[in-house]
Amino acid sequence: MAVITAETLHYAIEQKRDELYEIASQYSWTSPEVIHVSQELDTLITSHVLSKQLTDNLN
């Protein structure tokens, strides 16, 4: 099982956000391509929030 650090997750979120803006500049914000990348970004952000909550609850 791979351990993802907060820094790695933050970097992945920034990269996915950049990808989203790049694709959105080529397509409409409601295009399937943009929606797909947006959903991937949502998943990363949700993982970050849940990880933060878990860490806070353990401390």
C-alpha cells in the first residue's frame, strides 16, 4: 500500500488544477473532457480533506 504524503497530494492537486485550466481553455467548461478532469480534481481534493480530518482527529 502506497503512502501519499500531504505534500505529494498538494502537488497532485496543483498539477490537476493546471491541467483543468489548460483543457478548459481548449473546450467549453461543460465539455466531457473538462468535466472528467474536474472530477479527478474533486477526488484529489476530497482525499486531501479526508486525510486532514483524520490527522486532526488522531491528534
